[in-house]
Amino acid sequence: QVQLVESGGGLVQAGGSLRLSCAASGIIFSIFDMEWYRQAPGKQRDLVALIRAIGITNYADSVKGRFAISRDNAKSTVYLQMNSLKPEDTAVYYCFVNVRGTGYWGQGTQVTVSS
């Protein structure tokens, strides 16, 4: 039973910061790549950031320099630090992991950035 539970979303003003957390269970967390996606109303779900099991990170161009993904294997948790937030960042943010070809999603956490 793979489970991902996001937390940390909320309402923040433009220019502010927020840190999202995703706690995983049911997997040997340390051996898996972890990913953050987001989905704005009426839009597709897009990859925001990923962190490899070995620690290498990658980001969507839209968030480079503003967001940072990290992981704490001892806590089986992946984080997304979001700085300099823009209204365009408003979306539901989802944690994701691919386990032997099967994808698992968290329930999502809402991030709203006001002007």
C-alpha cells in the first residue's frame, strides 16, 4: 500500500514563500525518484520538479531559481520550497512516485497566490 500525503498548502501573497511536504509510506523511500506536479484550473497536470534517489534535481523552466526540491530519507518525506511566488503558481500541487511502472499520487494540496 503506497501512500503519499501532501501538506503545507495555503494562501499567500505574491512574493511570499511556502513549503510543501509529501510524506510517503509503503515504499523503500530512499531508492525512488520523487516528483512534484501541479495542476491549475482548466489546465493539464505539469511536472514542477523532481529529485532523483541519488539527489540530482531538475525543475520546470517556469520555477527555476524560485523553487527547490529536497528530500529527507530518514523521514520518507520530499519537500518543495517555493519562493517569490507568483499568481501563476496557483494550483493544486501533487506528489508523485513511479513504482515499477505504476504511478502513485498524493491527494494534492492547494496553493493560492494572491496579487
